[in-house]
Amino acid sequence: MKRILFMLTMLSVMSLTCAADYTYPYITFVKADGQSLTFSASGITMTPQSGVLTVNSDSGTETFTISELSKMYFSQDTPDAITAVNDAENTNGKVQLYTVSGQYIGQYASVSAAQKAMQQGVVYVVKTVKETMKGVKK
């Protein structure tokens, strides 16, 4: 357990050191089951305690059991962009917006309307009639 915490800490320090030449605006946590959660790296704090990693960011708080995490990495790429969704495909005009921690933000008539409600740099989950995806407003 101490090894895992040490490795996570060292990975964070090494990534921040490498970031001096590059900008990495996102951090992604991948669980052993393949599920991934992406956060804006700006203002993020990570606190390991008693085998649990608590991640606080602008989009909310998420907790992970350290043993269920398979990897964590910083990225220059945005998560799946919601701009690829065509509003005309949403038959009911029903678009729901959530934070990555599951907090319900609201329901909107279109993806464009949901994008206007998003804060810049915060990762959201966008649910339409036909699909669910992660998105971030640049």
C-alpha cells in the first residue's frame, strides 16, 4: 500500500516536472475495470488516506479506492468533445448535463444550450436521447 502511494506521489512530481516544457490541462484516472474519469488539472488536489484517493477539482469531488486504480496520466488532449453531437439528432431536444462526480446540473433543449451553461475547463457528462459522452468547454 505504501508503495502504491509512493508511486502515485512520484508520478505526480515527475509529471509536474515534465510539465515545465509542456501544458497538460487534463488528468485522467483509469480504474482496473477500464472506466476512466478525466478532470481539468487546473486547481486539482489529490489526497491519499487510508487506501482511498480523494480528488478535488472544479467539477467536484471523486474518491477512488487506490487498489482499484490501474493508471493515472496527464494529457494535452481534451476528453471526448461534445461538439461532435448534432442537435438535430436529438429527437426530444432533451440534453442533461452532469459533473463527472454525478451532480445534476440541469436539462437543456439542445447541446448548444448545455454548452453555454458549462464553465470553461471543467469536464462534464452530457446525456442526450441517443448517447452519453464526456465533454469540456474550451
